[in-house]
Amino acid sequence: MAVGIFDSGLGGLTILDAVQARLADQDFVYLADSANAPYGVRTPDDIYDLTVAATQRLFNAGCDLVVLACNTASAAALRRMQENWVPSDKRVLGVFVPLIEALTERHWGDNSPPRQVAVNHVALFATPATVATRAFQRELSFRAIGVDVEAQACGGVVDAIEDGDMILADALVRSHVDALKRKMPHPQAAILGCTHYPLLKDTFLEALGAEVSVFSQADLVAESLADYLIRHPDKTGGGTAAFLTTGDPKRVSARATQFLRRGITFTAA
Ligand code: DGL
């Protein structure tokens, strides 16, 4: 059975890459809702409706397990989907919790009460919609006490990446890091809370400085998905991947190939 990987656009490919490297025999279907990207400026209802439609599309493609490789969808839609919509024979997982478990030094399924952790000053970079939900702070408060989170809504970055304008994306990241540092001059850790941002990881690292540890969501999600699949071993296959988009397949394939530096061919969803 293939695992579905969903993002509004190309950002989820950073997750797919890490997951494929970790799980060589697993089949994947990737869906980019390019026609409706970016999600980060939409309302929670809108994000919910679009995420449900995309997840259904992946269920229809034969995926019983779908990973929302999109922080905006995970923050704004996942809990509501799990409570009201996901059929009992399907699973939908998000990308937030593995990251927070790593930050709070927990293993999967550790539901013990919140406790003090090593990192106390955390910078969160995410889309405006993700920041507005405060989902990161909520999930963190279930697991840790005394962590000060400063969130920076990084308007414009996803649009610039989807348009292939990396000069603009680079300039925007630097100005968002400056804005964050005015509010929190010495963060100990930074979370790249949008799956598009690893495409600009070097810019974040340079602008933040060597003393800030940057958490890599892709590797953490890959580990956590590997963990899940080992506990549900019926889901392996031949290591294939299919790429679907609601946008223009030619344009999306060209951008994806540019970002991941390997040939990727999308077809119409
Ligand atoms: N890459 C997605 C995320 O992780 C969504 C970006 C967007 O569509 O605004 O938040």
C-alpha cells in the first residue's frame, strides 16, 4: 500500500525526500495542491475544506495512510479532521508532533505530564495561518513547562518559493529573522515550521548564527513515520513514487526538479 504525502505545494517534497531515504521499500503518492497554494494566508475553514478534499483524493488513489506534510494543514485542520471526518479504516498524521517530541526530549506516545526541558527560548518561523492557530504553543504546553516561544509569521516566503523567485525568498527570510531577533535577541533553538523553509535552510542558518540550533522537521518526521510503519508492517511495497498536482504539471515538474536537483514528473491530479 502506498503512503500519501500531501502539501499545498512543493514544500512537502523536503519531507518525502527524507522519508524515502529512510524507507527504501515504501511506495508513495505525493499530492501538491498547487492550484490553491499558498494555504498560509487562508482562513482555517478554507484550509480544512482544501485539506479534506486533498486527503480524499489520496484515499481514492489507494492510500490508507496520509501524512499532511504541511504545517499549515496540520495546525489548522488535522485535529478537526481526526475528530469529525477520517474514516475508521484510514489514518491521517501531521508533522507537528514529531518536531515537538524532539524539542521536548520525548519518545512517541510518552504522555507523561509536562516537564522542564533543556531549551527555554524557541523561535518559531511559520506561515501566518500556522502562527495564528497557536497550535505549536498548545502542543508544546502539553509536554514542557517554562519554554518561551516567539513566533514569526513569514509572509510572502511560500509564494516566492512556488514562483521560483529564490532571490526574493532569501531576502524575505533575512528580514523575518531580523524581525524575530528584535523580539527575542538570543533564541537557543529555531523551528522551521513550514515544509517549504528547508529549501532555504542555509539562509536561515546564516541569518540566525551558529549558536542557534535549527530543528530539521524532515528527518524527525521520517523517523516517526518509520516507527509507525514498523509497527504496521503491511504497508511496504517496491519503493515507487507518483507525483500529482492540481496545478499545471509542466510548470510544477520544472520547479520541483529545480528544488530537489533530480528529475520529478508531476501529472494532473
Ligand atoms: N508548506 C506548508 C507548510 O508547511 C504550507 C505553505 C503554504 O501553503 O502557505 O506550512
